[in-house]
Amino acid sequence: MLSGTDSPRSVEHTQLTSLMEAAGDVVFRLSSQGEILYASKRTIEVMDPDRALAGTRLTSLVPPADRLAIELALKQAIESQQPSRVNVRMNTHNAILWFELQATAYVNASGAVELLAVGRDISGQHATEERLRHMATHDVLTGLPNRSLLSDRLGMAVAQARRTGKGFSVVALDLDGFKKVNDALGHPVGDTLLRIAGERLQDILRDVDTLARVGGDEFVAILPGAVEESEIQIVARRMIATMQLPFEIQGHALYVSTSIGAATYPQ
């Protein structure tokens, strides 16, 4: 029931505002060009209470790498007349968060095309998915790529070598005497030794190289562009030298030797 001072239009506006506040974690009304016409109070609190959002473009709220994804989603919503979804990062006043945005196009009372973009915070879900992906492709103990990811990187190295004509080498290294450490001092000490070994090997390799742990005490490195015997020997000597240094663990000075082998592609 309307009071004497309430008009149907004001009631309709109040109801629309209430719906937008409840629709999602962030809610925007946009022009067809992606300019923010209205943002819910909750959105303003999440993004930046001290910043005026109306009149700015939605893409200004996301990192540069995600802007094209938003532009394409808005364009698809208008052209298809169907809701369009996209997962993007947004710069809030506390942190960069992941949102699932759904954009829907409609025609307003003036006959102009507008968009309603409703976002749901999926940062927790995204972090869980990232952890699961990392666990599936990395060794839990050392954090290095595992055999699965090594296989993918090897395939990429072969494809790049065929495309560019520049080969690569693969170096495999085993820790001799590691089993004796495990048997004598226990798995916690052995695990620590493996972690330190992985860190040392990573430190002597380039950023473009891939180091993986593929077995108990087995490590494999892919070295893009390194095909000359002299280059490979330098890397191999460094790997051996860093493994010959003592491992200081729980009051023990431990020493292991190494076995190492190398192969090149396409040779």
C-alpha cells in the first residue's frame, strides 16, 4: 500500500535498489560501453568506500590482464541477449579478489541498452582449486614439479625445439647414499635432506630451466638451448659440487655423492 507521499515510480526504484543490494557480493548497473551507472552499497564497501564508482569504467576495477575478458563478456551479453559469465580478479580496498561476474543486457525505460553485472566472491574456491592443481603437478615434499609436470614441460621443450631449431638437454641426477641416511637417521632427516638438495639444485639453474623430483632421490632438469657438451658439463659440475657440500641437519653433518647423466635433443 502506498502512502500519500510515495509514487509508484519511487516505490519501484526502492524495490529495485533492494533487489540489487541482495543480488550478489558486487552489483553494477552499466551502460552498453561498460561505464558504471550505479553500484550497490555493498559493492562500494567491498571495492573502496572512499572512491566514487559511478562514471568510471568497470574495467578500471580489474588488473590490466583481465580487462579484455570483461570487455568480451559484456559484448557477448549484448550481442547474444543471453547472460554471460566470466571469472576475473578485482582490486578491492583490502586485496585482489576473484569474482564470478554474470552480465545480463536489457533495455531500460528510455530504450537504451544497459547491463546488469552481478558478482560472487569465489576467492576461497579459486584458492582451493589452485592448491589442488599445484598438488597434482608438484612434489609435496620439495615443491618441485613432479613427473607429470616434467612430462608436460618436456613436450613443450620438444615443440619449441622443432619450431625454433634450438635444442635442449636433459640432466638426471641421483643421490647416492641417501638410503643409508634414511635407514640410519629416519625419514624426517631424509626428507629435510631432499628439500635442501632441491633448493640447492634450483639455485644453480636458470629461471627458464625446469627442475623436477621424479623419484625418491632422483632429480631431472630440462635445460632449454643447452646442447653443447661444454655447457652441459658446466651445469653437471655445478650440480655435483653443490651436492658434495655437507648437509647440516639436526646436528648431523651429512654427505652424499651423486650419479649424473645427460642427453640432448635432437641429437
